[in-house]
Amino acid sequence: MHQHLDTSITNLVRSILNTPKLKDADMHTNILAFAAAFSTLATITCASPSPTPSAFNPPALSKAETSAGWQLLFDGTPASATTNFRAFRQPAFPKTGWVIEDGHLRTVKGAEASDIVTANDYADFELSLEYRCTPGANSGIIYRVTDKHDATWQTGPEFQVIDDAGVDIGNNKKGLKPEDPHSAGSLYDMVSPPATKTTKPAGEWNTARIRLKDGLLQHFLNDVKLLECRVDDQSWSDRIAMSKFKDYPGFGLQPRGRIALQHHGDEVAYRNIRVRDLSSPMPGEIALFNGKSTANWMAFVPDLSNKQADPMSVWTVIDRVLVCAGTPAGYIRTKDDYTNYILKVEWRWSPDTRKAGNSGVLLRVQQPDNVWPTCIEAQLQSGRAGDFWNIGDLKMTSESTRLNGRNTKHTHAAEHAIGEWNDYEIIVDGSNIALFVNGEQLNRAWDVQTIPGKIALQSEGTEIHFRKVALSPIP
């Protein structure tokens, strides 16, 4: 439109200039300048704006995420893709079939291209990413991949990436049921997601997360756990035997391998790809309990102290496990203070007695020592792990619908059976505290009073075992 307006303005000015009364040289110059300025203004004002790509802001890890061991595999830049991924069985990133644009990594539809795999391999790991399917598109996230066979899926299990609603299932029909073993989030052809699963439609971003630790595999879709199974027992061997993968020796049995993104011939985009190696220590990790010594701890057990007995006698180290007898009541606490950190604690109730009980991880414990010291408790009581208890009125805010006095109940249960190991990941980051049990976030508090304090493990009536207690400071 602005070109027509430019022409009209120019013609108008020329007609004015040809008027006898405007033949004066100065007037001629002024009008020419006026015409040029007015034409430019009209162009700027009336032009139809050209679409401009939205600004891309590369994702970044927070200090807490970095302390927890997360690394960005793909941050939207070509350098991150070509550094952290390569074509399957090839030394470099593929030259065709994959494009990097607008901050995402995308497969080219119809292209004959390789899957891509991570530069590093992993044993235990946690992977998080976002994916977006075009209508009917198919792809997958395959893990513990090796070069043993001709395709990534012939050695590694797969988190299915697919547009459930639009995929062609034959006989002129489209659409997979949410619980189909080949639907989004499934452990492909081996474990189905629940019928209650919800996915975002084609064209929208879904969040996928895979966690594999100590033989336990979990798939999450849009922050909801879809499935959980073991990969180190007879049930896993049985799943393989009943699947299409039974004809590929070694499938699903590799102790470590690369993570692959599948090119299935359709257009699928990935972004914000991050991973952490759960087999390795966290950055700057401090082993509060190293399997040998309780040198970092001191005990507070009033009943024993009053009898001039050793309060540490409640706690013993057996086969690299810290065993708490449970009585008398009290706790062991760190000698040092800590303010901001990632804390990992692995615990179980006695596999011999199979008796459920009560205990807790006490955070930001204040002096003086007391049976109920001023602190925030991450509950360990059987069936209640993930609860908060505010002891001594430290300032904190939590979800009001789950708050009852000083207790904030967890969102749902995530504990393993009595006698089996569980893991707590506790993020204490300034005024925010988050509680994760076995990979699932169960609670969160904010506006928490930010003060240094001890970390304590309670003795509260029942034998409880601790296998790992480690901390990574948050700068």
C-alpha cells in the first residue's frame, strides 16, 4: 500500500511545483525537502509490518540446578547441538535431516537421516526436555544405546514421542488410546501409560522426563508420572521376552549407553534438553556420611546424656549403612552450619523387622539443642514422607489447602515398600525449600526464613537406615 501512497504524494508535489506562483528557487527547494520527508513518513506509517521472528532467549540453569548436577545438552544454539550430539555410529552431527532454528532442534520431514545420540554415555541419569509434534508425527527418546546393532532402538528402551490423536493406525483410522503401549510417554511396546494420561495436542510443547536410578525406571509427561518399573530383575527379562525386541541380543541390558533422539521421517521439534548423571557426585559434593565414619556429626540423646552414657551409641555403621536403633529419642546433627544447598538422603526401614516408623530430616536447625529444636522438618514417617513440619515457628509459607497447624501434607505418596531404599532430594535455596521423594516433587515452601543451621537425622522410636547423606552447596 505504501508504494501507491508514495506515488500519489510525489505526483501531488510535482503538480504543486509546476504552479507558476511556486517557481521561486527557495520555495522549490523547500517543497522538495517536504516531499521527501512526507514520503518517508508515509512509508513508515502505512507499510504493512513484516513478520519478525520472536526473540529467542536461550534457557539457562539456575544456581540450584547447577549444584544439583544438571547440564544443558541443547540450549537452542547450533554449538550446543553439534558439541553434545552426533549422528548414530558417526563422529559428527548429521549434515542433513536435522535443522536448528528459533531455539529448537527439528527433524526434517521425509528426509532419510540418522538418529542423533549424545556425545557422552550414561548409566543412571535424569533427562528433561520439551518436544512438539506436527499432526500424526512420530519420534522417540531412546536411552542406554550402544553401537551393537544397526539402529538405536535395537539396544535401548524408548520413551515414545508421538501425536496420539493424529497418528495413522491403519484402516483409514487415526488416533491412539492414552493407554496404548505405543502411545506418548509409553515404554514402547513394554509398559503402557495410564488411561488418565493427558497430552498437549500437535503444535504445542510437551515436557518429557526420564529418570533411571538404581534399577528403577520412571517416565514423566507434563510433570505427571506415567509409569515405573525395574530394569534389573526377572520382570524386566519377561517384558523383553514378550516384546518385539526379544530378537535383538542385549536389548535393554546395557549397564550404560548414550541417549538418542529418533528421526522417524516426521517433523518433531525438541528444545531445552538437559541431563544429569545420577551415577556421579554432584558438583562440589560434601559427603556428610561416607559409609565409614560419623566424624561430621554429633549426637543429642538426652536420656543417654543424663545417664552419662554415649549418645552416639544409638547410631552404628554396618556394611556402609548408618543404622539408627530408634531409641532413645534424639538426633544426630552436623557439626557445621549450612544455609543453601542440595541435600540427598537415602533411607529405608529395617528389611529384617519390616516395621514402619517415624523419623525426619531436620533443616536449618537452631541452637540450643532440644528434643524439638527450632527447625523445618522434612518428614520421614512411613506414609508421610514429603510432609513439612514447622518446629519452633520459623517463618515459612506453604500451600494453605494442605496446611494443618504446623504440618503441610505432601501432595501424594511416592515411597517404596517397607524395607526398600528411598531417596530424598531436598532443595534449600534461600527462601524456597522443595521436597522430592524418589524423583517426585511432593511439597514446596516459600518465604522461608533464610538463616544458617545444622542438618539433623532423627531417632524417633523405630530402627531406620541411611545409606547416603550428601550435600552440594548452592553459591
